[in-house]
Amino acid sequence: MSDVPIALRFSHVAFSYEALSVLEDVNFHIHAGEFSALVGPNGSGKTTILKLILGLEQSQKGEVLLFGDAPRKNRSMIGYVPQHITYDPTFPISVLEVVRMGGLLSISRKGRLERDTAAYAALEQVELRDLAQRPYSELSGGQRRRVLVARALVAGPKMLILDEPTANMDAESEKRLFDTLRFFKGKTTILIVTHDMSTVSSLTDRVFCIGAQKPGQKGRTVVQHSLEPLLNSPTELYGGSALRVLHDVELPADYCTFDGGPNNG
């Protein structure tokens, strides 16, 4: 049994939207400091799982624990990077001001100078400090995504969740993003959510796939698969080497990479 604490656990979770069953008997866990990927096609239930982790929805059956408690109690420990952000391009907001938003929960406990210091430090981590005063609307798509990562980092989250982080991102921005994530690997629990089911970044410790609906089941479950190095992978992919997801190799739900085998947590 691993001594590394569990950051996130789904135990026999089922969820439905009225008459539509989405998830059934979902079981998986992620340890603190792990870099994991949740993969599945569009419409498979990835967004539902995100909502359960963020405490925006509650399962009808089973239990979701985030750092040992209900997600609604601990969601301030999560830094969330959405796939899209809706904003008015004519609104005069700077990069620094966007990043400051990530620390709003602690705004009453910090002075302006301390908040700015934290925001600049987060921008430094994503290599965008020199653009702090630039209007957010003037940035490229890849730069905006990295600003959102900085916004998620500014409060010092214990877990970082990125939804489709490389969507519409150029190769250079993708490399810079994964260089940033490489720095946080092992220090922060990281979960990448993506519809790319064939390959994941070589930073990935474990991959969880929202599988097809099985006979006799109303909703989908989550399956853990093995990974192997992708030989001759394009250098621009994920900022370096990649791993292939072996969908024909299903691992036990309690499999844990920390001791190389099953771990009942």
C-alpha cells in the first residue's frame, strides 16, 4: 500500500441527468503529485466527471472524495483551466488583471502589493511576465491559454485540472505549456482532460479512459489502460516525447503506479 495520500477518489459513482444515465459504477483514484490523463470522445461524460470533481454536480450513487472530503468543501484547492473562456475583446483588461482573478478568494487577506507579487510570479512560471501589462485581447490563442494556467496557479492549488489544454494551440505554445507542467510534476496533482484517445504526454503517470457503454449497463464507466513510449513521435507533440495509450490492455481499477501494482488505497 502506498504512503502517498490520495488526492481524488471515485468509488462506485453513478450519475444521471434526469432519465439520461451518463456514468455507472465509476471507480478510480489519483494520488497526490501524480500526472494523470482522462481521455474519451466528445459526449462521453468527461464534462460530467469534471463537474463532479469541482462540486458543481453530486452523484446519485457512490462517493467522490477530493483530498479526503466532499468536493464542494475542497474545490478551492483546485486550479481549473477551462478549454474556452468567454470575454468581451473590447473590454480593457490586462494580462496581469486576468491572472489576479485567480486569487479572488484570498483578496481580503492580502494587500495589493502581495497579490501583484503572486500574479507576477505565476506569469513568470508560464514565461509571460513581460506581457503583464498587455491587453488580454491582443494575445495569441496559445498565450491566452498560458495566462489561464497562470490564473489557476496564482492561488497555489494542490490540484491543477486542464480541459483540452492544447486545443487550437501552435507547437511553440504547446511546448512552453508542457515545460511549465513538467516543472510542477510531482509537486502538484495534475489532471489533463482530452478527447485525444491515442496518445498522451510522456509526463503522464496514468491514463483513464471513459469507455464505451457495456452490455447491460445504462451509463459509461472508467477504465485504466497501460502506456508505452511512442517511437519516433513528432518533437512538437506535447513539447517532446509522447506515450501511446494501449486500449487493448485494461488494468485493474485499483492499479497504482506508486508500487507498480494493485493498491487498494
